[in-house]
Amino acid sequence: MNPETPSTEAPSTFVADVRAHGVRASVFGPAAGCTDHVVGDILSSWRYDLSALSPEVRGAYLEHLSECPYCRARQRLHRTVDVTLLSLFTISALVFILVTMILHREPWGQVTFAQVHMHRLSLVLTLQSIAVGGLLVSVLMWVLVAIATPAPELITQTVQQRRLQARERVI
């Protein structure tokens, strides 16, 4: 199938988009651009966040997203970046916690980092200070990403949908 020719069905998943439009168009959007530039500009200016809209407006935008492969690809790209940032900052915070716990144990407590006048700077206290600072920065960045994007809501909705699908398969 030619990646530039639009499909008659509206793909709802990434795999369906790849089959209908090709990999490049599914990741970055088709070269032709948005099918409705006015709606596409509004959606892209909100980073494709529809959570705060009224049900009528949200319905119209969701319909546009289901019909427009360009906006769907851009929304998917934005969500991928958001979830990647949240994952990166979560892993970073966990690593800083782990480093702090490891440094708190022996034999690191006896190592001197530097002699400054009459004071000895402990290597452990210096590294722990850096680790705690890194932890605080990671948590702050995680909170900023979570506030600025609808990614946590998207993750919650996805998990709930997967649970419902699993229940339906069992029944």
C-alpha cells in the first residue's frame, strides 16, 4: 500500500496506522499535513491535551484525531516524549535513592575527600549531598512534567482500558 494514499478506515492503533500509512507517516505524520489546519493548529497548541475540554468540543476533536493521521501521529509523538521523560526521571530518582543507601554503609564512612584548613570533608557526606540534590532535581522535574502534560491521566486511562479488556476476555 502506498504510504501517501489515505485509507478508508480510521486506524486507532499504531499498528493499524503503520499498515495504513507506513512507518514514517505513522511516527512523524504524513507529508501532506493535517486534513483540517484550523483544528490541527488548535490541537497542536494544546499539545493534544483534551482533558479540560467540554464533552461536545472534545468529541469534535476526538473525531478529528480519528480521521487525521497527521494529528494522530503528532499526538502519539508528544505522548511518547511525555512518558519517556516521566520514566527517565523516575529511574533517575530511584538511582539517587540507591546511591544514597549504598554510600551510607561501611567502609565509605571512613574515607576523607579533602583536608580544608582544620576540617576534613568526608567523601560520603559529599557524595550523599550530591545524591540528595540529584534526587530533589529528579523529583522536581517529574512533578513539572506531570503537571505540564496529560501523560499521567493517559497512563491511568490505558491501564483501565487494559483491565477492562482482560476482564472481557475472561468472561
